[in-house]
Amino acid sequence: MGTLICPICHHREYRTVGIATDHLVSGRQFPLVRCSHCGLVITQNPPQGEALGAYYKSIDYISHSNINKEFFNQLYHVVRRCMLRKKRRWLQAYCRGGNGSRLLDIGCGTGYFAHYMQQRGYEVACVEQDADARAFALRTFGLNPLADLLDAPFPESHFHAITLWHVLEHIESLEEHLGHISRLLKSDGVLVIAVPNPTSYDACYFGGDWAAYDVPRHLWHFTPDSLTFLLERYGFVLQRVHPMYFDAYYIALMSQKQLGRKGGNAFFRAFLIGLGGTIRTLRTARAASSLVYIFQKR
């Protein structure tokens, strides 16, 4: 029996499923507990507020960086360019507003996706908590991300589409933010959420050493069923789930790096693990290392 209250189903029963280590900043270990009712995995006893923000202060936190010095980071940026095109195609397929649609990108990081969509005719607004990332987005792309979604002066039912690319797992006040997101989105609007999948092949292979646990920065670890159940509470219907194929290789390589493996041996191991995950994904998208969920507001 745990003392936590699950933000999805509000049950209090948990069981410990592993221990993950913060390899990025502190070396501290955090228990992972799974809700016995809905299956949500939670990072137990994470730091909060400003204390949690200190865990993002690392030059190796490349989701908010523009580092191109090492092969590992160069590969990341090549993949990002490919994913920008794919993300746009997903939005075009489901967003009924088409070009000229109002798009809100929450957790825009350094602004690459927001800028890419702005260049292609979308009216883009963005939110980013990290001050350094906001400064980069302004300096590089002329974007002016807001610091806090809950304080943003957006009217209700304003956006045709809202995107959170590997962001939802970071949000502390999960229920408050999802309620606000629902209010900002038009009826029949599209909500796109990308999150790691703790039921994937590589997650099972690495256990607590799976890099996508990324504790304590990742507070929530959503299974496909738990995320769908959560979003239904806020008036969303799941339309489609897409695998993020590159993530299986990238996360496997990060996991090898965390285990102290380097060079060609680490790359080869990561490739084989990523390939194993990709093969399983061909049978069901829900086996992927990371998933993109397309929701529509009722």
C-alpha cells in the first residue's frame, strides 16, 4: 500500500517495480512504483519546484541543447530533422484547420518544431519553462515562448491543435495542466502527445537502467492504457497511435552509455536491441519505445 494518490484513477495502491538512477546530474536513485489499478508508473519521492529544476542543469541534457561536437549528439540532431517532417505530416493528417491553423507547442524547448511549423503557414504559440531554452528560441528563431501555460493569456477554444513532444512526463501538476489544455482546444481539435513507453521491448530489456525513465525529470511513465484512460477524463478520444521508430535505437544507445559502454561495441549492442524492438513494433505499434498519441477533443 502506497501513500501516493494516482493522478489518473485516484487509487492509492502501488507496488514497486524497480529502481532507476539519475545518471545525468546527481547519481541519486529513485524507486519506480506502479498503480495497481490503472498501471501508471510513477517516480517516487522526486524533488519538487526549484529543487527539481536543478536536475535539468547539465550540458548533456540535449533535448534543450544545440550541441554538435560528438557523434552521439550529431546523430540526435540528424534524427530531429527527419522527425520535424514526420510531425508535420501527422498534424496535417488529423488537424482539420490545415495550414493557417492555430498551433500551441507546449514545452517547445529551443523552438525547432515551432519554427518549422511557423515557416509552413501555421500560426504558432509556444510555452517553455526553461529560461535558457526560451532565450535560444528568441535569439535563433525570433520566437517568444511564454514561461507558464497556466498564466498564458490564451482564450478558451482558441487552438486547432496542441502538441506536447516528450513533455507530459515532466509536468508536476498533471491534472491542472490537462484541464487547462482541454479548455484551450477547439471542439474537434487535435491533441498530440509523445511519451516514452515503459511496456516496450527495450524498457523490459534494460529494466531500471532504461534511459527513458530519466528520473527524476520524468515524473510519470505512461502505459498506452493509462494515458488513454487519463485523457478520456478530459474529453479526448484516441484516434491513432504511431510508433517513433528512431527512439528505440536512440534510447538503447543512451542506455548503453549510462551502463558505461562506449565505442563500437555499445553502438552495435544498441542497434541489435533497437532492431528487436522495431520488429516487435511491426506487429503492434504499442510495443514501440516511444509512442505518439493522436487525440481528438469531443
